[in-house]
Amino acid sequence: MSRSHMLRQLEEVALWDIVIIGGGATGLGAAVDAASRGYKTLLLEQSDFAKGTSSRSTKLVHGGVRYLAQGNVKLVREALRERGLMLKNAPHVCHNISFIIPSFHWWQKWYYSIGLSAYDLLAGKLSLGRTTLLSKRNTLERMPTLVSRKLNGGVQYKDGQFDDARLAVNLAQTAETYGGVLLNYCKVTSLTKTGTRLSGLVARDLVSGSEFNIRCKTIVNATGIFTDSVMRLDETEHEPIVSLSQGVHIVIDKKHFPGHTALMIPKTDDNRVLFAVPWHDKIVVGTTDTPVGETSLDPVPLQEEIDFIIQHINRYLSTEIQSADIRSVYAGLRPLVRIKGTNITSILPRDHTTIVSKGGMVTITGGKWTTYRSMGKHAIDKAVANCGLEKKTCITESIKIHGYSHEADQNDPLFIYGSDAAGIRNLMETDPSFSGLLHPGLPYTRAEVVWATTNEMALTVDDILARRTRALFLDAAASIEAAPLVASLMAPLLGKNSAWQMEQVSEFSAIAKNYLMH
Ligand SMILES: Cc1cc2nc3c(=O)[nH]c(=O)nc-3n(C[C@H](O)[C@H](O)[C@H](O)COP(=O)(O)OP(=O)(O)OC[C@H]3O[C@@H](n4cnc5c(N)ncnc54)[C@H](O)[C@@H]3O)c2cc1C
């Protein structure tokens, strides 16, 4: 993917079929769908792909055991089907993983195993494996640091896990393969109308400052927590439809929770679930559900959210986690569809909603990462029906996502790149210095910076350390120390000078300081 190539196409095409605003899971899913059906497709993202909510998830590809307990069978069935498709079509970024719910009362094992067996059944042919009951000894073998007092065993079930920001980049690349044009750092600033119908939009390239007047047949608004502000560009009197809820995760070293199995705590003090999930050789623990009023691309975790997570995880571990054990802490904002009369975000549904405005813009919001493909399909179906484009069949169920590879070795540090790993290895062979690590505490090489800058449209140090690699999420202090090296590797590739490098390091450090424990 090359940004200059994308910009050239933006200038050359006089009329787009579909323009998608927002380059998170939902917008990228819509872009893959629209481009693969053969529509002239443009996606515009104001920051980097997945900079918003889509890089800050719990990293689960799941039906949502919690939603089953709430009786939302329709959402769970759809998500389980999508889970199966994600694991089939993107096996380099999504895989299955075992979860254990520990049991401390005689009835718990049976109670949870009945619920989880229903979860397996709903997955049908796409089930990842059967739920099993474990003895106390088997539970502790899989989770040696689990508290053993009063433990009487556990229930083991299978679900999916992924790397959210890596999948986002791969979706952009997939859309490009089908002729889609996707631009990061390009913000939609206004919408244009012919009569009462929307007929285009104005976007600003935040890199060059240039403004583009873009004509199109239809617009999809997939802007997550920014949904209402884009709807207001269309209808100034628009009533907000999105409530924001913040979710925080802490990341700790694997020594505190060794093994390959994830822990699911089925009931927190605020009646939700909490996970501790092995991810890239660390453990991600979360999450919280805190109503917030302000949108932000860099939300900041609250101390009480961090305390809540530490308190809950410590009830289940034989060793105590302290603040000093936290390598990174990150926050994300859920775009939840509002229900009048409540501001308790944890009870708001996780289903998605589509709305077509009088001017013809299709807004899609809510949902989950796991349902990105079906959300993309719904949005494009609506957009096509609404603007009179010729109907074409959706083919995304069987599209292999960029990087697809079934042969890759899971122990290969470049496994996540799938078929692109060969290109990165090639860089290391051409210049052996590229095999050097960015930092002794991070599993990433210099070659990955070069690769992401030349092939994955990374433009800033934050793009590299937060989303092309996941350094910031794995170890915030190490990523701050790696920033100058990353800037120096990127600068010659982007034609930038030393002042740019200094600016980048300082901008990244300002972002990253919110991932550090104080
Ligand atoms: C804490 C947390 C944990 C979660 N865990 C999971 C999980 O484990 N599994 C799961 O399936 N789901 C999970 N989710 C849900 C999932 O992450 C979200 O549903 C999904 O990422 C939302 O994607 P989106 O594309 O709608 O929004 P976003 O990712 O926020 O994308 C919207 C994009 O629109 C862009 N934009 C806004 N305005 C403009 C404009 N004017 N011009 C151009 N671009 C614009 C923004 O910059 C942003 O990048 C979790 C969510 C949270 C918050």
C-alpha cells in the first residue's frame, strides 16, 4: 500500500460510487465489502487506521458469553458465525484459545458448563471445540498461579483471539487488492448536497494541508464514537444516538500468569465479566465500563479503573499484582447505541444500528470487532439500495484477508505477518543491520519499521509503535526508549529531516506517557 499512489487515484477519479468515512473495524469492513463487489470505493480516515476504538479492544474474537447470559441469542449467534469466518479467512491474525472459568462452589462448574455448552451449540459447524469440566489439579496445571484455596475445578471453553490493529491494516490492504482507495490522515470536514441529496464531501489531507472536493453517489458514516459529529455535518439539528463508555486494560508480564490459557472471571462487583488473556507473550487484563462524556482519540485511563482491575485479578491469583508490575495501561471508548432514560452503559446493547438520513447518508454504529464483516455488508446493502447503484452480491464470506497463510509456524516471531513475513525476512537478508531489535525489551526488529513505512502506510512513530507493531501496548516504557531509533529509521524513507525526528519523538512520548503507571 502506498499513500502517494492512493492520493493520485483520489485526484483522478471524478465520481466515486461509495465513500466511507472512518478507518476502524466498521469502515474497513465496509471498504472490503464495497470494493470486492466491484464498486468504486474510497475510504477516508482522519488519523491512522484503527487509531480509535479498533486498536484498544480486549483482543477477543467472540460471541460474547456475557450477552448469552443477558439473553441476546441473536447477537451471540451472529458473532459466533463471524468468529468462525475470521479464523478461517485470517488465520495469521486470529486463532483459537482456551478459556477457563474457575469454580469455587460445587454448583458453579455445572452452572457454567450448561451455559457454555449452549454457546458451543450456537456456533454450530463453526464451533471451536467442546466445553469440558476440569478437576482442581487440571485447572492448576493450566493456571499455576491461580488461587487454590476453595478451588474445586474449572470449566474450559474455546473462543477466538486476534491482533486488532494488525487485522485493520490487513483489511485496508485487502480492500486495496480489489481496487479500493484508502487514505489515512485525511479528515472529512463537510458534506455537500445537490438539492436535498448528499452528492459529495470535502476532505483535508492532514499531511499536506490540501483540500479535496470529492463527488460520490453515496456516503457511509462509520466513525464510531464520532458518529454524531459526522451526522451533524448532514443534519445540524441531529439528536445524538451514541453513548460513550470507557474500557481500560492493564498489561502485565507472563510470569504472573504463565501458560497459554485465558482466565474468565464471570462476575465482577459491577456485574460484568473480566478477562486475563495471554497476548504476544504478555497478559492483557480487563476491562471496565465507565460512562464518559467527551470523545477522544487518545482516551486516558482513570486511576479507579486501574484499581478495580488490580483488585479483581488479585482475588484470583496466588501472587499479588502491584501497580509497579503494569507494563502498559490503555483505554478505549465504546460507541454504544443510546437507550432513552438510562445512562448505565454496561446494560446498553452491543448490537449495531444502521440509519439512513434524509440526504441519503448511511450511518452504521455499535456492534463489535467480531461482527465487522457483517456490519460492513449491512452498511453496503443499505447504501446500494438507497442510491440506486446496480445490486451486486457480497462475497466477503470467502475472501482471504491480506497475509492469509496456513503454513506459517506459530513460533515464528513474524507469524502475525502471514505471507508478508517473507518480505520482511528479505529486508533482513539485504541489510543484516535490520535484524537488530528496536529495544531489548521488545520483540520487534528494525526491518518491521522499514516494512511498515514502505508497505503499510505508517506515517508517524505512533503508527509504528502503537499499531503496526504493538510495542506501546506491551511495554510503554520500552516503547518510549525505542522511539528515537524508530524515527531515525523512518525519516529517510519519508524524506524527513532531524527536526521531524525530534518532533515525532516528542509527540509519541506525550501519547505514551498515558500508558505508563505513575
Ligand atoms: C475496551 C473495549 C474492549 C473491546 N473488546 C472487544 C473484543 O474483545 N472483541 C470485539 O469483538 N469487540 C470488542 N470491542 C468493540 C470493538 O472494539 C468496537 O466495536 C470497534 O472497534 C468499533 O469500530 P468502529 O470502526 O466502529 O470505530 P473506530 O475504531 O473508533 O473507528 C472510527 C474511525 O472514524 C474516524 N473518523 C471520525 N471522524 C472522522 C472524520 N470526520 N473523517 C475521517 N475519519 C473520521 C476515527 O478517527 C476512527 O478511526 C471492545 C471495545 C472496547 C472499547
